Amino acid sequence: MESTRSESAISVAASGVSTASAADRPPLPRRPRSLPERHSVRAQVLAALRDALASGELAPGETYSAPALAERYGVSATPVREAMQRLASEGAVETVPNRGFRVAGRGPRELAELAEVRVALEVPAVLRLARTLPPERWDELRPLAEATVTAASVGDRAAYAEADRLFHRALLTLTGNRQLVKVAEDLHRKAQGPAARAPLPGPTELLADALEHTALLDALHTGDLKAAEHLAREHLTGPAPRTPGHP
């Protein structure tokens, strides 16, 4: 693992976290944290749609047409369809022939299965890092953890979802395993999808989740592996509904 590569990835991620409220954002938010310098319209639409899903603006079970969304965002229908196809590949929406795309709420079993796989991938990786990294390396992640707390404290679900993803990506980037980061991020996005027939998390729930990031860093900094493992597992399984046979 090369230190400079990890530090660069963390620096890039931290520089782009935004905690502005959804009402104050432009229709197509500029996202230097995750897009190349020359942004494509499709990438901007995809970012806006991710925000709309996280905030609840696009609700589970509802169907939206590409032309209607294109009018909302002031673009043509083509980049909207392309972005929606990307979300469909992630399981966030479903294609409805001749109508558009239906937001797919994830059920309790699916969420539990996603959590189980994330635990199997991320917890061992974090523990391996805890045994090898010097304590000061965990301080590099503090700005990202604090960004999740800031977003959660104002109840900005879209900003929290992005900050949460950036924190976990930066944490796993320290392993130097790009395939692990890629697979874990895909699972994370799926886990962030709206739950079927469940209320969206409020500021209290978001803040409790965000504070687990800082608690995990505290445990890692002091070398308390038992506490770190417990916190990592609890954070990934969270308060999501459980199903028989799942943690």
C-alpha cells in the first residue's frame, strides 16, 4: 500500500463534502468530489437523482417518466434515461415499460442480506488495518467523520448519504485494495436505497449513525480492537429490520 495514494484519495474525498440543505441546491449539483473535471450531463443528472432518492423526493413505489424528470432538471430525456438505467443496474429503480421507472424500496430481508455481506467484507479489512496502521493515520479520516455529523445534525439526508459513502470509501482505500473498495462501494449504494414501507430516517437516527463513525475512529486510534470490531459490526447492521437467520 502506498501512503501517498491513500492520502490523496482521502484529501479529494474530503474536499467535496457538502452539507447544504436540499432546498438550497441547484437542480443539477456540481460534484467535484466524485466526478472528473469535465462533468457530463448524465453524471450530473445521476448525482441529482441520487440526492432525490436519498432525500425522499423520489418515493418508493412511485413511477417517474424520463421526460417529466428531464423537464424538472432542465435537460433532455436521454441523459435522464441513461442515469436511470445506471440506477436500475444498482437495483434502486425498476423499468416500467411505456411508463418510466419505479423507485424500488428494499425489503427487510434484502437490507439484512446486504448488511451481512458488508460485515463480511469490511470488518475484517478494518481489523487488519487496525493491526498495522499507526494511530495518527486514523486522524486523516476525522474530517470525513465530522462531515457526516454535520449533515446528520441538520437532517440533510442527501448530504449525509454522500458523506457516509465517502467516509467508508476513504476507510477502505487505506487497504490499497481497489477491488475491495469498488465492491464495497457498490454494496453501500444498494444499502442506502430507500426501504419499502418504512419512514425515512430523521435527524436523531442520522446523528446516531454518524456518531458511530467518530466512535469507531476513537477505538481504532487507541488500538481497542474489541471495541472497534463491535462498533463496525453494529454500524453496518444498524437499526434496520432483522429477518430470521440474519444478524
